Amino acid sequence: METRNKNLSLQEQSIISISALTAKGNLDKLKTALNIGLEAGLTVNEIKEILVHLYAYCGFPRSIRGLQTFMEVMEERKRKGLKDKVGKEASKIDETDSKYERGKNILVKLNQMPQSDILTGYSAFAPIIDIYLKEHLFADIFERDVLNYIQRELATISVITSIGKSEPMLKSHLTICMNLGLSPEQLYEFINVIKTTLGKKEAKSAKRVLNGIRILKINQSK
């Protein structure tokens, strides 16, 4: 996919802030970010979907606290007479293929390379996690079209950056972002949003990983 020649949209920037603050558990700042997200044009259902998506990366407790905080924000906005766009529901899923195969096919799209039938690494060590990843994360969750793949990956890299000490996973998902069409400049913009939202420490770590990816790609192109 070709890279998009533009900055991250206000909605995309809000996805980053909402995801990072939810993962950190900073609910006071999250309230502000949720309001900004709604004003930027995110629908109620899109924000719900973001908060649900996050549980796969930072756990149910953080995800549920995020949803509870969003409920408070919606009540406050309702009392003020503010009306927000609800947005679309998830479309019906084509279940012709098994969930495992559907998840595997989505991974092919995200990684832009075939998925081996031979398990290696942690998947070979604990094969059940391969099933959970393909059937649940990449089928049950990623198939829901309330959010597109770029929106889901922006949420994902925000959470991984927020929780820290997961550089191999961050490298993988930053690479997926590029596969989906986000430019290096847009990913540096992501890092700037992280810096504003969380601080220099998290931004510096993410920048180090992104710089490594860029150097690798430059060397591969020679």
C-alpha cells in the first residue's frame, strides 16, 4: 500500500492519546482526551471499540476502567446538552472459513508476507497462544470493521509504548503501520503525540525502535 502524503488526522491523534492514557490508567487525563476525541470527530462507537481493543494488549482491568471513564464523560456531555454521533455498528462477519484461517489471512495482509504453517519461537513453546492470537485477536477483534486496520494499529503501538519493555512487539507493529501506508514522518508524529501525552521517556524508547526500523530498511534497499 502506498504511504499517505499527509499528517495524522485529529481523529488519529486522539486514538493515540486515548489508548496511551487508558493503558497507563491515567483516568483524569483520559477524560480530557475522550472529550477531545469526540470533538475531533470520533464517534461514540469508535471510541468504545478502541477501549475494547485495548484489553488484548493491556488487560481487562485497564480496558474496563477506560470504558467506565467514557461512560462518565458521556453522562457529563449529556447533562450539558451535547449530542455526539453514535456511528456504525460492526458488520456481520463472513464465517465461511474457520476463525483460525481468517485470523491467519488478516496477518498476511498486515505483515505483507505468507504465514508459515510451522510454529516457531513462543508459538511452538506454547501452541495455544498461536490459536488465541489468530482466532481471537486477529479474527474476533480485527475483523470488526468499526475501526480500520490503521486505527487499530495506532491504538496498538500506543499501548505497547505506554506499557514499555516490549520493544520486539513495538518493532513488529510499527512495521505493520508502514505496511498499511503510514509514512515514517507520520510515525514520528505519533511519537510526538506520545511525548505530549505521556512524557519524554516513552517517546524516546519508541523513537529508538523506529530509528532502528528505518536504518534496517535503508540497508535492505542498498
